[in-house]
Amino acid sequence: MMWFPFKKKRFLTISEDALNRIEEESKKLGKPQVLILTLKHDDFGVGSVLVGFSDRIESDSGMIRWTNPSDAILLSFGELKSDSGNFYFYPNIDLEWKKTPKPEIHKIISNYPFSKKPIYLERNEFFQLRPILSNCFQREGVMSVYLENNICQLEIQNLTLDKEESISENILTYLSSLFESPLVK
């Protein structure tokens, strides 16, 4: 008999303060409100989550309406908070380093995607990557990188704890910037 694992559906976490802010706006306007969330990218590819209010409609199933349904998938692991009337999105990124059969290959798995399409680059091609990744990989002695979906595989001969921490910090910064692609256009 085969077992088919399933993934629990994730929904954007909304803090108590954010829920209270939605309730305040609903009372102020005299109509139930929902938040409209849009993921916008600037000229450099950095993503920002824009939040606004809208009257609740019949098709709304929760407190969030997505401008683009694909944004819901990407942002579902994050948390929406409110502070002083403003909304803030926190991505809540998880990274897990895994060993591979080859000692020089290191796999990093994230709950956020690194790339939609498979990308393989050698050290002399790192200039094609966003500067945060390119500079880090060159500095830490990465020989090659493979990115696909939520997997990042690095070829690095002598991975130390310091190098692992540095790479992790830079990858967290890259992922929290919500870039459309790891490649520079």
C-alpha cells in the first residue's frame, strides 16, 4: 500500500492587533471590511506587500482578499501585524541545511522558493545572481550553485560553522526581499 503525504494548507497569520485594526475600520465605515494584499516589485525586483481596506463582498472567505492569487501562495507562511495603525508583513522564513551523499555538496531547504525555474551556475557565472547572493557565494568560496523551487544546493569544499551562518544570513535577506528571481535582469 502506498501512502501519499499531503501538505497542510497554510494561511497568512494575522496578529490580534491587525484583526482589531480591521474591526476599527469596519466600525468607522459602518460596513464590514477586509484587507486587500498586493505584492509589488520595484525596479530592482525587491518585493513589497501593499495593504489596503475594501468593503467585504460575498466571495470573501476570510479577512484577506488577494489582488493576485499567486501572491497568496508565496506570502502564506508570513504574518501580518499592525502597529500604530500601519500594517507590516513578516515573512517567517525557515532554512534547513541537509547533508548529501557528496561531502562537498550542501542542500538548503526553505519554506520560500529560491527560483521558479532550475538554475545552475558555476563560480565565474555568479555575476548573474542578485548582489546579495553573488557577493556572499564568492566570499565564502562556493564553487557552484543549483537553485530550484525551495531547494538551494551549494558546492563548497570546506564548510565551516562561520560560513554556514554567513550564507544563511544572506539567504534570509535575499528571501525576505521577496525578489521575483535570483537572477539580475
